[in-house]
Amino acid sequence: MSPAVPPSAASPALPQSADGVLKLAAQSMFDLFAQTAMGMLVVNRDHQIVWISEGYKRFLPALGVHSEADFVGRRVEEVIPNTLLNQVIETGRPIMVDLLTNKAGTFLVSRLPLRDDAGQVIGAVGLVLMDHPESTMQPLMVKFSRLQRELEDAQRQLAAQRRPKYTIASFIGASPAALEVKRQARRVAGTDSTVLLLGDTGTGKELLAHAIHAASARAARAFVTVNIAAVPETLLEAEFFGVAPGAYTGADRKGREGKFKLADHGTLFLDEIGDMPLPLQAKLLRVLQEQEVEPLGSNRVERVDVRVIAATSRDLVGMVGQGLFRADLYYRLHVLPIRLPRLADRLADLEPLADALLDDIARRSGLPHKSLTSDAMELLAQHGWPGNIRELRNVLEQAALMTDDLVLAARHLALQPSGVASAPAPAEVAAEAQTIRPLPQAVAELELRAIRDALVATGGNKVAAAKLLGISRATLYEKLGAADTGAP
Ligand SMILES: Nc1ncnc2c1ncn2[C@@H]1O[C@H](COP(=O)(O)OP(=O)(O)OP(=O)(O)O)[C@@H](O)[C@H]1O
Ligand SMILES: [Mg+2]
């Protein structure tokens, strides 16, 4: 039903009764509103009130009017402060929902123009839908403001997660090698070029990538990481470039944004770039050159504005020589290389590093800050550190969790013989043969390592660690006691 079109004129073919039904509908709706609304009034073209509903009478005293006779016949703007019914008559436009506040209170109101068959405005009808909406609508308002608050919280959390974890100052070290790294990091942070971070495992490449982003003009935008070694080869392309809606059936039907798109205007960190499969290397090169991505299953390219930081501990030059890494991609990435020094090459930083790491360990575990005795420092300085700062962190973390002492001595430090600290490369297997030792000793060491892992996993909670290990708490304490007094 469309009351805007006079039914008799628009549908001459309609039987006479249809016109009658419409008139009846209009009448009964009018009656229904008059009964169910808190109040209703009709005003003529001259703004004079011509009729009020029974319900409306309750508002008269608050408007300073004593009887219906004193109200009907008056101009609406004279008796209802702040009314907009006069405006509805002049413009012919309804005001479906509004809050009206005057000396009688605050009301939820609706105002509709009335027209004759020719479409001329002949007056207006005003409805009071609700009084005291501030209390009646309170549950709605409360719900609205709660949702609003939750949305703001979520947005803040998201922003905090995207905020870089580290700054250049978090790269600890004052040795010439460390200072040089920081100088280079500051310099590349000021540019938009691709950065390549090279260095052995655990030298701080990921930390530095965060720090460069934080010091760059893109700091307020996203920092997105792809660990290429951790993503199955078959999924990498979709991970990078995204999937167009409808490209696949099933879970991906809706499509998915790629990491390049997610990093738009921000920084994309390509960790373990040396593990990039050859076929994808060509596609990556194209994106780096064109700054355009094509989601899988779409034939549209999307422009992106992404600064790339890549990192690897692998020998990219050697890989290029063996045909495992594309030379053109290598040169494209190698615009601004930063080589991170091995810990063994900056042992002057050992003490400040250990101090900063112990600080961080205390903060994360909730345990008190622990320090190192001088014999512990000496022992650390003699170690080869094949696992670099990550290895140092692990050693300190395990020692801090193993004992309640506030000072860590040499005997608390479980240093692995250099050469087998991380997963042994084939060349290192021979070295491992030299570390064969009597079975009881090997078993004891293995036990100790399992206990340390369990303690690390449970944040130092011995009861939980015993449970994880499937031994009693007493047995754990017994073994820990042996470790605490045993020789290093
Ligand atoms: N200069 C530094 N100052 C403080 N902490 C550092 C520093 N370098 C590294 N670390 C810490 O050492 C650990 C290893 O660092 P990170 O993960 O950045 O190394 P990586 O070079 O990415 O290693 P990998 O090649 O094995 O991935 C982290 O816990 C990091 O916070
Ligand atoms: Mg890393």
C-alpha cells in the first residue's frame, strides 16, 4: 500500500472496494495511533491545533494549560515550546523520530505532514511515543555505551599488538660492533628501501626488524611478519598475496587478504627469506618491483605500499652460487644490508646483555631480579655462544628458574659444549661423536634438561613441572637438590 499515490487516480482498474479498504486502513491506523501513542495532536495548515487525543490531555498541566478548550485552536508554537510541527507544515517533510525537550519534560516524538488528494500539505500530526525516554530507553543506552566501550577497547588492544615491541634502544650493546649496527638501523629507518638483515641464529635480527619499523615514518602503521620457514610451501603464495572470493570452495570461499595487503602503508617482515621456494622468488621479486599484488584466483592487481625488511641466517651468496636463490632477488633485497655480529665477536656486551636479559626474565616470570657472581660471568665469557643471544637468554632463564637463590653462580649455569647448542648441522655430527660420555652421566644430563624445560614451560612452578614430568614433587625436589649442589 502506498498512500503517497492516490489509489483512485493511480489504479483506475481497481474495483471500487479497494479504495474503500484503503480509507478504512487509514482510519483504523489513525485510531490505533491515537490509542497506543502516549499522546497525539493534529494541527492545520495555519499551525492551529484542531484536535488532541485523550492521552494528550495528561500533558496539558505541565504545559501550563488548564483545559482542552484553552489548548485547541491555539497556534502550536505558542503553546508547545520547541515544537517543530510548524516546520513540518512549511517543508512538507516528516521528522520520524526526535527528542523534544521543553518545560513539560523530554519526549520521544514523531511528526508527519498531512496531505490532501492533490498532495497539498493541509496540516500535520504529532505523536508522543514516549515520555522520559532517558529512563525508558536506559537499557538501550546502557547497552549502546557498553558496546561502544568494548569496541574502543578492542581497537586499543589491536593497536597495542601492532605497536612495535622493540625500539633501537632495546638492542643492547655498546661495543663498536653493536654501535655500528644501531647506527645503520637508524639510517635505514629514515628510508623506504628494502632492508636485508644478515646474521647467525639468535643475533637479534627479529628484534632489529621491529626496531627499524618503530623508528621509521611507518611506525604508527602495521608491522606484519611472515616466517617463511614456518609456512608450508603450498600455502605461501596465498599467505603472501591473498585469495580472491570464490577462488576456492569451502573455508576460503569468502576470500582472504594476503600479508602484503595487511601490511599496506606499514612494514612487512619476511623472516627466513633464505627458505623461500624458487618459484615464489620470481613472484616476490615482481611484487617488490611493481608494488602490486594479484590475489590467487583473481585477475585484478591491487596496489600496495609496503616497506619490506627481510632476514636470514643462511648464506644467501652461497645459495645464489648453488642456484638455490635467484641472483636478481638477492640484489633487489641487498639494497641496504645490515650484518649482525655474533655474540662471540662482541663479548664486551656480555655483561650488559646478561643484565638486560635477567631483567626481562624477572619481569616476565614475576620472580625477583637475579644477578650473576663474578665466576658465573667468567664462565659465560669463556663460552663460544653458537646460539648467540638466544642461547644466552635460555641459559639465564633456566638458571633463574632452577634455583631460589638471588645470585646465580657458575654451578647454576648449564652451558652446552659449543657446537651442539642448536640443532646440529650435518658437519656438526662428527663433533657430537666426541661428546659421547658414560651412560649414567648422559642419562643424568638428559634428566636435568627435561626438568629445566618443564620449569621453563611452567614459569618455575615446581608442582606443575613435576606433574608435566610425571614424577612426584618430592622426586623433583630431590633431583633439583642434586643439581643445585652438583658440580657444573
Ligand atoms: N641486542 C640485543 N639486546 C637484547 N636482546 C637481544 C638482542 N639481540 C637479541 N636479543 C634477544 O635474543 C633473542 C633472539 O633474538 P632474535 O629472535 O631477534 O634473533 P634472530 O636473529 O631473529 O634469530 P633466528 O635467526 O634464530 O631467528 C630474543 O629473545 C631477543 O630479544
Ligand atoms: Mg628470527
